[in-house]
Amino acid sequence: MDGEDHYSQSKFKIESLIKSELCSFDISYTLIRCSIVYGRGMGSNIYKWLGLIKLRKIPALPKSESRILMISVSDLCRCIEKCISNPATDNKTYVVSDGIPCNINEIELTARQAFSRTEKHLVCPRLLLFLASKLGDLLMNAGIRLPLNFRIYNMLFNNTVHLSNEFEKDTGFKASTNFIQKFPLSFQRFKIIPW
């Protein structure tokens, strides 16, 4: 876990605590490390960002090679059901996603096309986003939450994807949808979530 941010480290510590406590009582567990969850009722930073694109209130991101994994809330619920019903998942930890790495710029382009925001727009300099992320971290320590911090900056520009098919092998799970397919079809019902 060296080099990980405090958020990742705290999640790892909680996982370790859950494992040790449940093992001491001889209780089976399955830990799911889900990717970014999208769909009805979700309020992730990705959705807030897409809401700002819909409102024409945000410049475009600079070019990025960063990729993220996502999963629909309905597919995540199916994963949970499979963990409950399948003993092959006992005492294991899985990363679950739709298995399709999404490029950050591709997500943005899909949203701009879906919202008919294809006119020329400003591109935010990467240096400005870096400085804003550092300010976000500083203010977070003072109890003020900004929509950008260094963890999000890393997701936007430095994220690498490690695909795993262990959950599929153990349960036969296959995602029913992926974000790039789903979003253009559902953008008319897309609700803007306030920061």
C-alpha cells in the first residue's frame, strides 16, 4: 500500500479489520472492491462532472491516457447476489466491473455528444487542475470540501487499469451493460446532482 493516498489506505485497513474479525468467529465473508458505480441513485463525482457538462459550466479536460473501470448499480446488485448464493466466493476479495476500461476523454466526448454540447469549448490547462487539486486537499484538511482533490486528479490523469476475471471465473458473472453504451441512451433522464 506504499504510495497510496489516505483514502485507499483507510479502505485497506477496514478490509483487514473485517477479515480478522470475521475469521476469529469462523464467519465467511466476500469483499467486493467495486469500480465507479453508475445508474439510478448514484451520486459519484463522475455524475456531478457530467451534470456540469450538461449545464455548459465546465471546460474540457486536456488529453489524458487515464482509464477507469465502471459498473452499473444493477450489475453490482447482481454481483452481491452471486456472492451471497455461491460458496465459491467465500473468504475472497474481488474487483468487480463491466470489464471495459473507459478513457476519461472518451467519457467526456460521449457526454458532450449526448447533451449536444459539441461546439468548440475551452480546454482547462492540466497545471491549473493540478493546483486546484492541491488546494482541494488543503481545504479538505480544514473541513471544506471541493469537487477536486489530488485523488481525483490522479484518477483523471494517472490511472491505470488492472483487469481481473477472478469473479467471472468463480461465478460466471458477465455485466449486462457498460457506461459508454448506456449513457447516450439514457441521457434524457439524466438528473443533475448538485455538488
